[in-house]
Amino acid sequence: MQLFFDQNISFRILSKIEEAFPDSRHVKTDNLIDATDHRLWHHCRDNGYCVVTFDADFIDLLNLHGPPPPVIRIRSAGISTRNLAALLLQKQDVIRGFLSGESGMPPEVLEIFG
């Protein structure tokens, strides 16, 4: 499953995590910069992406509509793109386990604190 980064995360994140998370997407790469969260939600669901965001809005959509798509919420205020990339790389095994459903349950929400 590919990661899909919300507009509150710089598109520059893609080049910093490319080796660990190839083919990750961003609202900019998919021409959805001005799309509503609801539109992004459906785009991710329809394309098999996992939303990566700072916002709780996608967790609200998950609670309303159910999965998919899964959501990774980054819980760190004011983190730089470089530090966010380092955090994602540090947590890549946790993220891969979440996305693969190693817990035996379909992935829903993973919160990463940094």
C-alpha cells in the first residue's frame, strides 16, 4: 500500500523517503492540492492509498465511513520536513507492519508521536 501525504505536509517529503516508501504520493503529485478532505478520502480509498496527515479530520472520516483507507496521523506540532522524514524512516517497520495487517486486523489508524 502506498502512502499518500495530505496538503499539510510538504511534497518534498517524497524525495526524502523514496527508498523506504517507493511510489508514495502527495496531493501535489495527484493534482489534488485544493481538494476537500472528503475528496482526498475517496481518492485514497479508490486507489488503495494510506493517508498520512497531521489532521484529526481523516480520523473523523474513518469513524464516519469506516476503512479503507487507513490513516497515519503524525502527532508532532511544527515538525520540519527533514525531521518528519527521519521520524518516518525510524518508524518504517511499525508502518509496514500496520499497513500489512500483521496484527490480524485490517489497518485503520496509526498515530506516530515525534
